[in-house]
Amino acid sequence: MSKTTNEHQVSALSLKSIKKKRELEASINPVQINQEDLPKEHFTFEDLKKHWDFLSNQYYTTGRMLMSSTMNMANLSLNDTVLTVEFPNKGSQLSFEENLYDLVSYIHKKLNNYHLKIEVKVNEHTEIKKAYTINDRLDYLKEINPALDLLIKTFDLDIKP
């Protein structure tokens, strides 16, 4: 018997030691949470985007500018409970994934929906169009707003370089 704890010491080869070892392992292992028991409130893309932008601003004000910038450059799309986050390159994806746990925890709590999954993709085929000449710029603006072409024709405007 141990004098300090008033407990019997257990031999490492006894049945009691195996029982104590299992009890210790059970106390160390985390409790398994059933995913279906977690809250699953409905939310909209606007709700999600509001919390996304708030967290991005929080990252910026606390000095984590890279994560804020990465979040701002991402293209987001929501399909039911799957948020697809698309980046233009692998480096942005890696930077984002380093902080993914904090982001997911925050979003789950704020939306009260723990079934939201985040899928991260890289789309390196995204073309960045650069308008160098006035005609290129005009074509780009017409692409954004087709009514601009009607305005030019209506007022017989002449675009000069």
C-alpha cells in the first residue's frame, strides 16, 4: 500500500493493471460526437458572406494580412452545405489551408450550422485580361456593360487614342 495515496499499487502484469490502463485510455481519448446531433440551421449565401468578410477584416486588424488578402481574392460559391473556395494558384490555397481550422470553427458557430463543408480548389486557367490600348479598354467596358455600345452609337461618339 502506498503511504501517500492510500491506494494499492497494481502489478503491471495483473488484470487490474489492464483495467486501469483501459480506464486511462478512455479518459484520454476524446468523446466521439455524432455529426447528425449538431445544429443545422438554414443560412443564405449573404449570411455566410457577411461572416466571411467580418473575419477577413478581423484577420487584417490583428496583423494576419496574408490570410485576409487570401480570403478576399477567393471566389466563393455555395451549393447547399458545401462552400467551394476557388483560388487562382496553389500558393494561395496553401496559405488559406493553414488557417482553415479557425475559419471553419468561426463560421460554424456564427451560422449555427455544423454541417457546412469547405472545398478548396485551384483554378490556374483563369485568364486575367489586361487592357493596354484604348480600344482594348473600350472592348472590356462593352463586355461588362453592353449598353455602352448603344450609348456610343446613339450619340455618334468617336473614340480616339
